[in-house]
Amino acid sequence: MTAPLVVWGGGTGAVAAALQAARSGAETLLLTPGPWLGGMVSAAGVCCPDGNELTPWQTGLWGAFLRELERQEPSGLDHNWVSCFGYRPATAEAILRRWCSQEARLQWWPSVQLQAVERRGKRIAALRVLRGGAAVRIELEMLIDGSDLGDTFPLAEAPHRFGWEARECWQEPSAPPQRDLDLDPFFHRQPVQSPTWVAMGLLHGDPPSPFATAPLPAPFAGASDAFGLERTVTYGRLPEGLVMLNWPLHGNDWHHQLPQLFDPDPAIRGAVEQQMQLHSLAFLEALQQASGGWLQPGRCFPGGSDDPSALTGASPLALMPYWREGRRLVGLEVVTELQLLPTASGQATAPVPTDGAGAISSVAVGNYANDHHYPGPDWPLAPKSCRWGGRWTGTPFCIPYGALLSADIDNLLAADKGFSTSHMANGATRLQPLIFNIGQAAGAAAALALGRAVPPAQLPVRDLQELLLSDPIAPAAVVPLWDTPWHHPAWQARQRAVLDDPSRLGFDGSWGGAASPADSGASVPAEPHERPWQGTVIPDGQGSFSLELASGERWPLITLEPSLNGWLNRLDGPTDAALIGCRNSAGPWLRVSRLAG
């Protein structure tokens, strides 16, 4: 068969790329190796997204996905203390399937096995796959790899990176020197960040009182030392009592036999993955016993005799691992740690990428701090966070278009965490929200290139940026305007103005034009589960805030809205106020969005 655009994946970036390509006019075939299509956000069960939490970064497909989750989860998204958002995997998968089914130009084949990639010179000509046991050869014009591990790169002989790079390579401050890479066996045992096979728990009733203090057995001894057992359990709490178990501290991160997980032999890979599953089930059982049965298996994924495509099932194990890192494409540009670090202390942006003529080349914005998962002590990383809105948040950074394009193959793009980054940068660029919007950019670029019959590298970046900004369903930001949320009436105009004149973007991400009346925050949209909160706002002078209620109860106060962040930071002492927001008992905090009245 023939398909103009094929998206190979199973990652979040794959479904984002396929959706955007179809919405932009390209006939698109999406292939996934498993029965679900959402990758990290559903099939892998990583349902407490990190990064892009502030409303200026809630744009594109990530923002549209977030707002649809708010509408679909009856009890809201404020349930856990690792993220401002928590949802059930089936809710996410149902949203993505519905979106895909609405696109006439998009066809999805689940449970496909990739056999081979046919390359002719500098182009990929076809994929060979097994579908339902039958061999299918698919001729194509464009290929997007939206897999977590860069599945097509070795098959296409596409140059790619795997593992660590030395500090001498790009002068990244957090990278190890070449001498350590050569002499320390750790770097050979641990070529990539540790993955996790997420397991789901289910809370039954209220926590025991007094709370169980049974010690956790090896290898999980110490898992609850840092935060206590109750907060360890509720770290990833989701609606309806579900709990995401994705715990790095002596928990279910997997640190063993990592090179074998990339072996071309599926039997070798499968044997290690089975050990990963058993490890996560053992962690779930240990928490169940230590909590006196308060936490039990949350059977919400298909498994065993279940229909694998169903949105419910009898297994607590996710359908795929949470891969933090895999093969990384050698692109026309590479994102390094230096491109993610702030240009000044406090609220600041990372350097905004430009082309040779000085024009901004960014196609997506991320802000996750940087986070690397290995056994042993935390890896020391250059700081890129600041206090904002009563909490810690990360410096915003941009992804240049060239990082999505193969430097060696004219019709290959990357849409998931395997786009062109360094190993150190991958710790900040691998998270669900940014991958949504990187996939969106890849899909838009492929559709635009197919429509014009040119290689993606020949597209004027400004045309791609305009397509992303003007998308009628999920308009996506391409520059980091920290003071302009997605709902601001001048959001698109300000994005375009910065593209026309980069000097209008302040070093702190502020808009350089005149403030409009809407900056007061009066236009902040209502949320389904918000309510008024009356009391005294108390700043501590260190960037934290609390609200003391008339009852004497005091709650930490956070906000994701720029206008309210500005109001909070202008307070010079305790101030009576009426606020609108949502309570998160697991945080614990009040997440407020605006002043009442």
C-alpha cells in the first residue's frame, strides 16, 4: 500500500504528530506497536504530568488535552503533590481516540510489528510491518518517528546518539568529563536514564490511624524515609482513589540490564521487561503490606484475557514502560544543556534559538527543570529553577526546528523524546507536555512539506510557526512570553510581534509592549471545580504564600496565573483577600487563579 505520511510510534509525540498532520491536510497513517495510542500519558500510566504547568505554557495540543481532561474528570485534576494535574489513564486514552476518530485523513493501525525500513539514498522509501500476522509493505513520502526509543533509527541507518556525551563535547556543566566516561563502569551499565514500569494502586477508605509503620522490605527499604509512608503512597494520587506508582527513591525505577533493553532480539528485550514488571508488582505489594491494606492493586489496564484495546481491565500494570530516554536523532541542530539554562537569576528565559539571519527558529516551548534518574545519589545538575507563584518552576526554553530533522535523511522527522538533544538536555526535554507540542510541530511540518512537495528542511520556519500559532483547534506558542497566558486576548498578536522583532521579548520573558487592561487577570477563565476562599494572605518574604482562613486553618497558596503571581509578589505584608481556586488535599495547597469580584 501507499501512504503519503506514516507516523511510527506508540509515544505521546506520535499521536500528536498524526493528529496535527491530519488536521493540517495530510493523509496520515499512524502505526503503534501496542493496543493503546497515547504513550506516556495513557498506555505507560504516567498520569501526573510534569512541566508546562503555568498558563503561559498551556498551549497547543498539550493545553487542549489539559482542558479536555478538566471537563472529563468529574472530581477534577487536583489530587497529588508531584503535579498540578492528575487523571486516569483511560480518560486520557478515550480523549485521544475520540480526537483521532474525528479526523477523516487519519487512519490508526494498533498492534503492529515493525520489521524493516527501506532506505534509498537520502530518503526512506517504505516500511515493512506485520499487521494481524500478515506482512504489509507501506510505500511513503514522509516518515515521522514518534516512538519513545527511536525505533526506526537503526533500521534506517539514520545517525543517532545513545548514552552519555562528555563535558568536552558541548561544554555542558552537568556532563561528566571524558576521563570519567572512559574509566568508570557506571556509565557503561547506565547508558540512559532508568525507565519505570508504572503500576497502579487503589486507596480503600481513609488512611489507617495511627498510620502503619511496618518497614518496607528490600530492595525497597528506604523508599518512605524522605517523605513518610503516607506521602510516598499519595505522591501520584489520581481521581477515584487510583494511585500512580512511579517512585524513584528506592522504588520501582529499573536500573538493571539497560543495554539489553535496546537489543535487536525481541526475546532478550522481553525477558528484561518481564523482570521490570515483577519489580513494580513487588513494590506495589510492599506498599500494600506496609499501609495495612489501605493501598491495594488498582486494576485499570487490560491484561491476561482482557481485550487489549479496551479502556478497562484486570491488571495494575501499565501496557508499556515509561521510557525516559532512548536513541536520539542526529539532527540539523542539537539541543544541549546550555540552551536550557537561564540567562539571569530569578525569572528569566533560556537563550531563544535563532537562525543565521537572526530570526527566531523555535517551534515549541518547554520549562521542566531538569531531572535525571539513576541509581544512587542525585546527579548534580546546573540549576534552572526559580520561585514563582508560591512554588518552584523551571526556566522556559525553546526547541529549534532543526532539532526535529534528520541531518542525513531528507524525509525523516522525530516527534517524541528521540529528537536531537544531548543526554544531559534530555532530562528536561522528555516530559509529556513538551513532547505533545514537539509532536504537533513535527506533524505540522510534515503536512506543510507534503503540501508544497519540498523536503521539510526547505520550509521557511516562519511559515511553520504561523501554522502552529493560527491552528483553529490547538494554537501553540513558539516563544516564551512568561507574562502572557494562553487565554490572553493578545496572546497570538504578541507571539507574532516577538517573531517580527525579538527585542520585544525581555530577558525575563516579559512582553515588551504596553500592558493591556486584560493583564489585570479579569479574563482568567473559570474552572469546573473552583470555589471562593476568603482569608488573610500571608507572604513569607521568601517566595511562599499562605491563606489563613477565619477558622484559623492555614493553607499554602500557589498560582499558575501570571496576573495573580504579580499581585502576590506586590504584597508587603498580611492582606485580607477573597480568592478563587481549587483545593488539593494531597499537596497540600490551594491553587488559586484570580481575585474574587
